[in-house]
Amino acid sequence: MKIAKQLIVLFVFFIAWSCTKENTSKKENQTKEVNVKATNIATTLSEFKNVTSNSILVAAHRGAHMGNFENSIESSLKSIELGVDIIEVDVKTTKDGHLILMHDGSIDRTTTGTGKVEELTLAEIRSFKLKAPYGRVSKESVPTFEDFLKVVKGKIMVDVDMKTGNVEGLVKAVNEFGNKNEVFYFDNDYDQLDRIKLLDKTAQLMPRAYSLQMADSAVVKFSPKVVHIDTGFNTKEVGDLLKENNARIWINTLGEKDAEIRYGSGEKIIEELIKNGANIIQTDEPEMLLELLRSKGLHQ
């Protein structure tokens, strides 16, 4: 009888413990859901046009690809999940004229195949899988630009890094899939940007500038919403010029600055970059950068 009572007590204790654990798990999951702040495209578009805003926009270089696969649908979806404002993607053209997400001239580094993009058909390229550094292989093949546009439409802004001369194909795809207001085109070749404008006068451009004089030329020539500058001439003069002409200022943390963010010097890096007005930061560490900016009240 005594043993039976002990068993009953143990059973009741186990039920109570199970319920407590379940409730705790639910609370933890709810907390995680609250902390995850997916991209709000309406907010991003409004902020993008507001150069006087104190909010720093975050661009994920080739998508959120750390622990992932660059220029992939997976890294694009991860960017949206994290609350990134802009995805940067590289676009190239295959032998048979299809636009794909690809940075390099060959598929060797980022897929399980080999060969130059311009010498391979889309079918040949898509017969291989995406590959991450150190050899990890995805279930995903190289996405077409059209596939990518369908996935991100209405969810996040896009910076198209034109690694192709097929600007006609780029503009046609963006306009046909309805991403026009969410996309801007990036190049340091102003002739390429001129071609975009000839095809679509309302297309959004991001010219790259390498000096104060070039930044001035970019403003006069394109009246852009955003200009890409480098840290080497991140000066007050450049910042004042671009802000006076209603342009946001794009700058990178790629390479050494991202490494500093990884190892705990992120606040110093942010202060250095934004002191002269830079207000869009492109990074390979979007999750870390977003956390830092939000902790300082610099991201919505």
C-alpha cells in the first residue's frame, strides 16, 4: 500500500513537471517569435526615400549566406526572416541567354560543377547543386533571376549588381514580374546605367563613386536615390553633398570590417561608418549588424 501511494505521488509529480516544461517551452517559443522581426517592405520603402531618417538600412551581401549559400533562394528567405532591408544579388547571363544569380565568371567556386557561365546553358548549370565554402552542398540549384524575383516580390528591396551586359533582360524581368519599385540597379559603369535609363526612365539606379568629384557627377547625371561610396573617401564633404541632393549613402563592411563586427568591435565600426552620413550598410553579417543597430536605436 505504501509503495502504491509513492507511485501515485511520483505520477502526479511527473504530470505537473511535464505541464510546467510544456508551458515554459511555449513561452520560450513565443519569446523567439517576438524577437524575430521579419522585413516590412512598406517600412523599408518609406525609409529608403527618407534621407533625413536616423534609421540605418541593412543590405545582405549575396543574401544572408553565412552558414548558407550565396546568391540562393535559401539565403534570400533567410534575409527576409532576419528583417534585412535589402538583398544584394549578382546577375550573369548563360550561353543560351538566361539570367541567373551568380557572382563569378565560372561556376567552379559556388556549385558542384565547373565551367564558365557564358559557355554553359541554363540546363547544364542547373544540373549541379550550389556549394558553400568548405564543400557543403545544397539541395538547391543555381536560381534564375526570374525565380528570385518571384520569391522576394513584395517582401524586400533588391540591389541588382549587374555582372552582365544584358540590361534589356534585366529591365524586362523586373518590370514584368512587378518588382520595379523595390529594385535598383548598381554599377560603376555609367554607360550601363545610361542604358537602363533609356529602357526605363523611372528605373532606380545606384551609381558607384570613387571620389568627391565622381559623386558630384553621379548626382548631376542620375539624380539617384542612393550612391555607393567607399570608406576611403567617407568624408563630411561627400556626405553633405549627397544629403543635400536627397540621396542615401551606401557603404560596405565587407572583409576586415565584418571581421571586426564578428569579434566584438561592431559599435566602433558603425560609429566610424555613419559619422559622415552613410545610412545603408552592406554586410556579410546581417544578423549581427541588425542586432547592433537595433540595440543603439538605429534600425526600425
